[in-house]
Amino acid sequence: MEQLTVKEYADLRGISERHTRRLISCGDIKAEINFASKGYLIPLASIEPKLQKKYMRLHREKFPAIRQDKPVAVKGLEELSYEERKEASFWKDVLSEWREYRNHYSGSRKEADEKFTEYLEARFPDKKFSPRILQRQWKALQESGEGALIDRRGKHENHAKAIPDTVFDLFEYYYLDESQKSVKKCMELTELALKSEKPELLPLASSAAFARKIVKDIPVPVLQYYRHGEKAFKDKCAPYIERTYDDLNANDIWVCDNHTFDVFVNDGEHKKPVRVYLTGFLDVRSRKMVGWYVTMNPCSDATLMALRRGIERYGIPRRILSDNGREFLTFDIGGRGFRKSAKTQEHVAPTILENLGIEFRTALARNAKAKIIERAFRDIKEDFSKLFAGYTGGTVAERPERLKKTGKDAENFTLLPEFIRYVDTYIEGYFNTRPHNGSSMGGRTRNEVYAACLIEKRTATKEQLNLMMLRNTRMQKVQRNGVYLSLYDSKVWFNSLELSYSYQGEKVYFRYNPDDLSEVRIYDEKDRFLCTAGQIAKLGYFATKEEVSAAMKENRQLEKLVKRYKKAKDIQSEDAMALIMEEASRLMGSGEHLDPKILTPVQYNDVSRGLAAGSEDVEPIDYTQALERLAAMK
């Protein structure tokens, strides 16, 4: 840390050393005692900013950072601004005229230069001329070209900078952050960092100087990326691919997405204000809304409903583009897409889009520019949502003041069924029939462009659509009660006689219609149709006798089928016990053949009687009396 002696401070300020010591003793000047010299040392960082700058100017050798001399670079004509090119052209004409006057003047060159200078001053009174200036400009033109004729005073970088590069680099570290700290806060952090490491660079310039340098030196894309994030950078600064629609036909590509209506509606059932959603499919070529569905909750079923409406009326598209939402990447609709795990996946049945022959693509995450349906949703907000008393605005800033009074009472808002009718009428009769001035639209309506560009319409019968648009389940093993579908934390079981009898324990999946769960279609791991299964009704404890009898009758059918299995195979044979006894007799008849290599006799020794096993004096044991006593005890 740079420190000043009392004499240096007094000379810097123009006061006496005695007065300086008096200011130190009064506390007006911060100083430290130097025990070696028994005097005071004043920290440079503690004195007035003006005096600091004066001291650093007087001692430039100690502060190289405040002056970084660079050679003056002479710019070419292409690098000059319009005003600079105009100035260079002016001096070029003046010098050409001067040289010509000089060559034709009869007197000396000195006289010619003086007279031409007087002529220039009379002709251009707002400019300064002299023979020396003319000679210097001519030399610069000959040595460095037209760019050297520009007046560089105040434009070079040899003067001291208000904000040294080292300081601004540190400031940028704090400023270029998504927390979006203010300029003053970043200056405060910069000052704290410099106090311990490079106090000679303090004090900092003003906040206005930092703000000007931010605008001048930091590119806008850098500001967007580091302060507002990657998405803001891509949306506002990154170049985008401009596409043409002329090579597309109607139904080539449909793009789908969900939109939240900025409108409170009355749900009717709970009598509370709610916001509903629009699941829509837009034809890319014509920007026509071909299929849509209003739902309380965006989900895969709403997606299928909107898609089916579009297909039934306008045919099957060749390709569908969507974002990476769960309702579109459900395993049985479009597949898992980017959500697919890196681990080996189990068998997955063909998706609904594969059954329909539709190629499915997903847009890059957080890339709204890839889906033109986003612009359609903005039109819906402006032309439709803002017409309702329950309009909420897309942000807090857009929220109408009237909602503070009306927002809690659902009676003030449109009923949901009526709102859905409004949506259908608006899209069909207004949105699709308004002139469009977008690329390749030519001011025609969406309906007109769709009709003009419809080359092929791929269709399917209602029965075929019913089969192709059935939902799929994951693989599961057939259990005693068949197979099940999980709905709202409960299981709906499906079974049939053929399923229980022929496929119990095997892995299968089934396809179902969410609107009709009375029957499902069962498929194996190789996507082969096996059978159908009906829903099993659960019986309550107060079920009637007839209901219980019907359920027991279905259960007995499987038992009868199992009992008939052997009879159907015509399996006949001898009794199992007879077979075992016959084999046992055959094996006993062969007898046993024992041939030990060594025979070892084992004897008993009675120590108490002194008799050894094998002795001739041993009397036989009589158990008669013992048995009689035992019988008496019993």
C-alpha cells in the first residue's frame, strides 16, 4: 500500500509540514506512526481523490497501470467514419492545391507558403493554418496515407484512462452475471477486492463512467448471454434460420402446443374462477388451426382429442412437430424422445403416431422460434382473450385493475361450456378466415391457402381410427385377475376366459379407448393380437344374490375348462401305485450282495463284575420281573 510522508503530503497540498501535523493530531488526516523514522505516514487511499490523481501523475513510474502507451494506429479509409473521410478529403484537396500553387509561384517557397496560408485563412476562417501545418500534413500523407490526415487529438489511447483495464476486468467479473447486480453494487465489490490486492488503483471513477464504458466496450450479445441467460441470447442476438414455406403442401407438417388462456372462466361445478387451456394443432403451410381442444388440464388425452378432431376433418398429416412436454412425449403417443433413458429399454409397443404413419419430431428445448404456433397463440390473446371481462393479462403488469373487485366471484365470468363455444366459433369463423400477410401467404386467408395447397389427403375410416388411436399400456404379466390399468391411484382390472387360461404369467400389453373402458385388446411382446378382455366389475358388500351368482359363474368357467384338459387330451395310463409296486418288487427280487473286506468283532466289558465280554460265567438277563413291575405301575 502506497504511503506518503508528511513532507510529500504538504508539498502535494501546498501547505506547511507543521499544519499537516496539526491536521493529523486533530484527526482530519488519517496517518500511521512510522517507528523507524519516528514520523507519520499517510496512506494514499485515505486522501482526497483529486490529490491521489495529482500524486499518481507526479509519480508515473510507480503507477504504470494508469498510463499504457500504445502506438497510434493509422486507419485505412474503410475504417474511417463519414466525418473522418470528409476531413481527409478536405486536407487532400488543400495539399494538392498548395503544391500546385507552390510550383507556379515565382518567388521563394517560404513566401509561397505564407501567401497560401493567408488565402486559406480568408477562405476557411473557422480552421487554423500555418506553413508548418501544411508541411506536416504533406509528410503524413506521403508516409502513412490519407488516414494520417485526421486530427487525432483526444482520439488516441495514449492518455491516462479513467478506468484502467485491470479495474474494468474485475468489474466485469461481477457485472456479467445472471443475478444482474447494479453498476454501483459491482463497483462496491470491485473496490473491496482492490483494497487488499491493488490499493494503488483506488479510488474508482464515477458510476457514470462505468456505465459509459459498459455501453462502449461490452458487446450486446455478451451482455444478453451473461446477464439474461442463454435463451435471451438466442432469442435476441443469435442469428436464426429463415425458412421458406413455398416447398410445403397442406398437411405436410402440423405443429402442436398448449396455450393457457389469460381469462378467468366459471367452471360451473365448483363455482370458482379457473383458467383453462387450449391444445392446438396448426398446419405449417397455411397457419390454419386444424384441430383443437379446450381442457382444464393439458394432458395426453387432450392431445389425442385435438389430433383426432383434426384428422377426422382434414386427414392424417405426414409429420408432427412438438415441444418436449410430457403430454406429447408420452410413451404410447409420440414416444419418449429426449426423455428416453440411456439404459436398455424394455419392449415398447408401436406408438399411436406410428400406427397412423405420422413422423414425429421434437423441437430443441427452449426454442420457441421453431414453433410458429406460438405466434398464433399471441393472436388469440390479442383478438380473443382481451374481449372477456375475466381477462387476467399474461403478467402481473398486464393484470386489469378491475380484477381486484371481481376476481374472487366466479359469477362475474363466462361459464365454461359457453366459453368453449366461443372458442370454437372464434377459431372456425374468425381466426382461420382472416387475411394473413406472413411469408408465402400473400394476404390470403388461412382457409384459402390451405385449400390451394392441399395436394393429397390421407384418410381412414372411423373404425380404423378407433383401432389406430387406441392408447397403449406398458408390458405387464397376466395375473389371476388378468391385466389392469392404473387410473387415479386405483386399478381397473380386465380379464377373459381365454386370457386367464392361455396366457397367465406371460408378459402382454393392451390397447384401450379412454372413452370406453368396457373392453381392451391384448397383445404379446411381438405385437401379435391375442384376445380381448372385458372390465371386471367390483362387487360391494351389499351386492345382490344375482350379481354374486353371475360373478361365481364366470369363475367356474375357468375351473371347468381346466378339468376338461386331460379329458380333451385323452390321456390314459395305469394306476400310479401299481407302477411303483411293480418296480419295487422287481428290484427286491435281485437281492443284496455284501462282501466286506475286513470283519472286526466288538466286545462288551463289565468292570463292576470283573467280567469281560465273551466270558463263560456270564448269566443271561431276565426281564420278566421288570416288565411285571412296569405293568403294575400303569
